[in-house]
Amino acid sequence: QVQLVESGGGLVQPGESLKLSCTYSGSSRSIFRMAWYRQAPRKQREQVASIARTTTYADSVKGRFSISRDNTENTVYLQMNALKPEDTAVYYCYVQTVTKDYFWGQGVQVTVSS
């Protein structure tokens, strides 16, 4: 059974940092792409960052967020620096395999508030 286990969310003040992690297990299928999405209240889910052969970022997080992956551990990370109140959202991990199956994590809450 495929599992995506996320961790690292929390409450921080503006300007502070958080690091999210997500570990994929339960399948022998190789990973093609890993990504982080977020959904704020009353807004659509949006892609924040993606990593496959290259990395991509939403314009709103460029220069502040960094996505990385550890292929040996099937883990993807999202380092979030200089956090702003508008970064407040539930963050979801996403994994796409080489066979084009995809899976979502359960989501972690990130709240940026003074």
C-alpha cells in the first residue's frame, strides 16, 4: 500500500523558516516527479515547486523556497525561508511514478502569523 508521510508544518512568524519533508513508501515503482502543492482557505490548490530532471517554482516563492529530493530515501523536501502570511496554507506532497500513477500526501498545515 502506497504511503506518503509528510512532516514539518507548524506555526511561525513572518520572516522565519520551515522545512517540510515527505517520504514515499509501499511501491517498487520508480518515481518520476515529486512536487509540493498548497491550498489556502477559499483558494484553489496550486503547485509550489516540482522536481524531476529540473526544478520549477511558482513565481510567488522563487528565491525563498527550495525543493530537493533524496532518491535513496524516496523523500522530497521543501525548504521555506522568509515566510510570509500569504504562504499560510495546507501543503500537500505529490508523487508521480514512471508509470504515470500519482499519489497525494495527507497535507500539513503551515501558518505564518505574528
